[in-house]
Amino acid sequence: MRSPSFTIAEIFAAGCDDVAVEDTPRNEAQTVADANFAANAAALAASQAELARRIERLEIPLEFVFARDGFLTARDDGGWWTGCSVPLAAGRELLKTLELSGVVGCYVNPTHAGQLRACFERIAPHQAVIAIVPDLLTLGVMLRCDNFSHELRAGRLFFAGGWDWVGELERIFQDYPGLPLPQQFIRTALLEDDQLQRFAADAQAVVAVQTQRRSRRIALLRLRAGRRDKPSGRWVVVAGSQLRLGDLAAPALAAVLASTNVTHLDPDDPRQASPLAVAEAAVGADAIVVADVFRADMPDVLSGRTAWITWVTRDRLMPPDTQATRDGLILADPRWTAAAEQAGWNKNRMQIGGWPSVAQHNPRGRQSGKVKLLGLLADTFALEIPARIKQFSSHGLLWEMIAEELLANPLALGTDPHEYLQRRMAKLDVREEGLDRLAFLDRLIYPGYHQGLAELARRAGLPLALLGRGWDQMPQFAPHAAGPIRSMAALAIAVADCGALIHPSPQPTSHCVEALGIAVVQPAGMTGDRFVQSARRASAQARPPQRPQHPVLSKSIVQNLIDQAGW
């Protein structure tokens, strides 16, 4: 739904005016409100039954109408509900800088469904919100002004509602031990600081108690696992369900290891994302298998008796836990063997397991005589400077310098993004203290590199296909945008017309694009002209690339690691 753009001053000015309601039959707005509430009530009954019963008994003495921005709202004695006639536009303005860290955020006292919808527009599909709404009437109106049933059923939305919202918050954590505890409060400029402090103090007290309870539960589960005297033959595979174009390890792992003796834990479902969820799933299991996550990343969660098997698909290695001798590595690239040994891993606890085929081509995709495209598989976004970076003028200058350079010459990045960032920091005499290195890498360097490569190909007149989110929002790339890719089936269809794919990583190592059965152009170490020439040749060739000669990931490789460790 498109809505007009408003400044924050215009939003509140509009909210104070008695503006005529859009020319829509009154019963149409009420019909939509009733349908929204029916869907929300059914979903809430499945996740928070007691709160749903309280909400269903609540009478709402308001008239539901469509606001000036087309979003559903209500009127009370002729005035706009919450005093705002553009609730969704207001929510977008109030939350335009929201960046949620962690999996769960605690939204303190949202006053309209438009604010909550704007919040979900800003956060990632694997993130969740617990909304503290102490007034049940406000909650009842919110559940009529928008349909949140999808978020409720997916475990992405919970309500700590009513005067006993603290008790409801406790019940959420008790009923959903797999839901991570919130690490961040979400608030808008409408909430006064003293109000936030009161809400935060009560919520933090609940979180502190739950932290202790979960720690004790994990310790008990580890103790039980340590007493096991025989194997069960069961594994736990941790693999997210959300498709990430730059990392297809999760769907590959889930597909290869699917079996009746395998339990699948989905960390992209917020209800399965906490350390306690991992500990609970691993009860009685011989091993946990996960891509690119090591025991050291989640310390003191599993007993050393339970093997932690990491399929390494990126050149990041963590040292082994000396108390967990059954742990093992499966390396997607044999070139990482020496680095693994230097990190402390025993050769006997390592196996080579490259990328399996992760997408079956659509047989109708590539047609005779059709131009073969050059594909780039990556989600992207505008290289805007985050608010937290702008707080430091030197960091903002560094951001602008890197953005300008990578868009003009992406191959200036080289093969080590960390080293590149360090060199640019030294150039401007920017110190490490206070620098959000992760934001520079994920929000600037990698997307800037992708956009720079796309620009090189576009200017050379190559038949470019940009596969992923965000490209259609940039005028120069929109004609080449193939749209978001949300499933492996959609990915197979999207790459079927490509003669070659651009390797999306600047590092010349194994990558998931090599498992798509398409020729791959790796720009690392090339000049711009050479990259264009290589891309043109690769996209025109008829034969598929040769698969690597080393073994690929399989059940037998995992089983060998487990068997070698004994019991």
C-alpha cells in the first residue's frame, strides 16, 4: 500500500485537524476491521490463549474508518484515534532509523497498529517483537486496524498486554523457552524518557529472572547428557528456513541430511532461536550439525559428550574446545585444511565435504536462441550512512569515501575486506575505538562491491540479471532487476537463463554459487577490463563448469566423524 510522504511536523498537524474521512462507505471500514480482528484473535488464541480470551470480551466503542494515508484507524467523538490522521505514515517516520540487533526487540507502548506495521517493515524476517501494550482498549483497536495473524502464527509477534503486562511477559518466556530474551527496547519520540524508564525497569526485572532460570535449565541438560552411556543414532541439524542469497549453506545442509533420525532446528523461527532451544533439541542426540557456527560461538550450552560438527563454508575458523574431543569439522574447501590445523584442530577430526548441488534447473528455463544472461546473486540496498555512524564525523567521512571508491572501482577492494577497511581507516587516521566494523562490512563494503560490479557490467553492455532484493529501487539497475528470490525453487528458475554467475565474494574461496551448475566468474585479482572480458566469455559458453574432484557434503561424511570419535 502506497502512502503519501509527510514530515513529522505535518503528521502531528494533520492529527489535530478535523479532516474529512476518505469517501469510503462506513460499513466497508467496519467490515475490514471485523475481518482483521477475527484473524488476529484466532492466531492469538493459538499463541497467547489467556490474553486472547480477555481481548475477545472487550467492547470497542469506536467508529472504524480509513485514514488519510489509506490505513485503517478509528474515530472517537469526531476525532482521530491517537490524534493522528496518517497512522502508517507517522509510524514510518517515527521508526525510519530503527535497526534491531539480536532476534527479539521489546516495543514499549506502541499506540497504533500503524506503528507496529512500520516496525515490521524495518526488521528482518527472522526477527520478532514483543509489544508492551498496557491499555487493553488500545490493543483491541490495534488488532482491528491491521491483520497481524501471519506474524502471530510465525512467532514474530507477542503482546504483553493489559494492566498485568508484566505477568503476561513472564508467561511468554515460560511458554516459549526457545524465544531469545530481548536485547533492545524499541521506542518512538512519542514516549517520554521517564515512561520508558518505568517500563524498562519492570521488563528488565523479568528478563533477569528468566536469564537465571534458563541458565539453570541448560546446566541441568548438560549434566544429563554427560551421563549418557550409549549412542542414540540421532542427530540435530540446525539450519534456518529463510533463504539468504549470499549463504545457501542452510538449505543445502537441511536437504542433504534430511532423515528420520534427524531433528531439524530452525533458528529463523524466533521460537527456536535461543541457546535453550539448542540445548532442548540436543537432548539424547549424538551430534549437532550446523554450518559455520562453532561450539565456541555458543559456549556452555551442550555437553562435551554431544559432538558439535561444523560444516565450514566460509574461511572463518574457531579453535576447538579441548574438553569436547568428539567435535569435528567438515571443510567445503580443501585449502582451509592448513588453517584449521593452525587453529588447533586434529587432522583426524576433519573431513572434506564440498558444496552439493543445491538447485535443480527448470528444464524449460534455458531456451534455444535466447540470450544467456550474466547473473549476480545478492540482495542489496542504498549505501546510506546509519544514524549511529553519523554520530562520529570521521566515521561518516570514512563511509562516504569507501562508498564513492567502490561504486567507481569495486576491484579496489582486493581479496580481504577487513584489510581494505583497515587501510582506509589509516588513510583518514580513524581509530578502531567506537568503530562499528560490522556495519561498515555488511551495510557498505559488501553491497558497495556488488553494486560496483553491476555497474561495470552494465556500462559494458553485458546482458545483466540482478537476482535479489533492492535492485529495483535503484534507477540505474532497475531494468536489470529480476526481483527477490524467496525459495530454492525460485532460485533454480532464476538462474536457468544465466550463462554465468558473478562470484559475489571478493575472496577467492569456495562459495555456494559454485553449486548451481553455472559457470562462475571470480573477479578477485582482475582489472575492470579483464573482468568484463571474462564475464562476456563465460556467459556465452555452452558447456557447464566442471565440478570439483573432492567429496561433497553427505550423510556418510557426518557419520564417519561421529563413528571415529567413538563413545
